[in-house]
Amino acid sequence: MYNNYVFNLYGTLIDIETNEEKDEIWEKFAIYYGYNGAHYEKEELKEKYHSIVNKLIKMNSKYECPDYEIEDVFFKLYKDKGIKPKKKAKQAAKTFRLLSTESIRLYDGVKETLERLATEDKKIYLLSNAQKAFANSEIKYLGIKKYFDGICISSDVGIRKPDTKFYEYFLEKEQLEPKDTLFIGNDYIDLKGANDMGIDSLYIHSNLSSEQPEDVTSKYKILDGDIRKIFDVI
């Protein structure tokens, strides 16, 4: 058994379906911004949003896989209309996520698995490509934040998987040894960086996995998405 268990979030612990491209979302979000004094047409808002995202990514060019902070996008959308955002950007992020989320739930067995690891005095961590403004609210809502001894989100660091610098940052921050650590994820990009860093990995094939299991390199594999089987395969 390992001492440290590091989980990916979406597709591993949380089953989520989002759609940011629907016209209805941008129409409602334009109204929301208008309520706060920043008036946009829906197409203008959508185009401006994507333009700011692309600019922020290009500005963070020192990493192979850069990330950005979504609140900076919503801040700029207000600022460009002459509105001082203050706390409005954080609330805009939550509103946008709510509008674009079609379903969200924990996979079967997630709480049971985390609870068992905790009772066995294992350290539990989250290392995920995600926006903190979204992920923090979602892990609170689903009742799993209390299980984590450490949380590392790509938007905070400005680096995404599979960039090994993201893993280097995480290992140094939490003072973890690769040989004592197992990374659990549902996608190639989750596991590649871990494998490159000498961290053993466990692949869980879920409905959000983008590859077939045979195309993923991992020390352990669970093919039916049942996270509880982690205790059977390692």
C-alpha cells in the first residue's frame, strides 16, 4: 500500500456534464452582466470572453501547458465596460458555471473510498486541471473537501497536466516522495506526467475518459469505473 493517494477530480471523482456553447447561456449571462452595469450583446460577450482567455494563455508562455485564472476573465469583462468589479468577478464565475452545468454528481463509491483511505491514515490529495473558482464550490457542494490533506488546482499554479512542472510543484509543496505516492486518474494526460515523474499511477476508465484503456500506460487499471476496486488491484 502507498502512503499518499493523489486524485484527479473530473472524470475520476466527479461526474460532470457542462456545455458552454449554448446560445441560451450567453443570452442569460449577458443579462446578468447587464444587471451589474456591464452591457453586452450575447455574441459580443461570447467573443470577448474567448478573446480574453486566449490572451491570458499566450501571456503565460513560460510553461509547456499553461493555464489561467477564470476570475481574471470575468474581471476584464467588467473592466472593459467601465465597471469596478470588486467581488463581482468571483460571483460571475459561480453564475457562469451554474448556467453551463447540465449535471453533476459523485461517482458511485467515491465517499466510501475516501473514507476508507482516511480511516487507514492515508494522506489524500487532489491534483487537477481545473478552475479553482469552479472546483472549490463543487467539492464543497458534493461533500468531499474535508477528505483532502492538500489541494492543488492548475489555475492557481498556472500550469496544467501533463506538464511535469505541475507535478514538481505539487510534490515540493506537499513534501511527498514519488515512491510513496499513487496517482489516480481517468485520462492519458492525468497519468503521463505522473509516469514521467516516477509516480505509480492507477487508471480508472470512466464515462469521461477520452481514450481506450489499452492506449493508456499505467501500473494499475480499473476498467469498469468502480473506484472502490482500488483496494483490490494495488
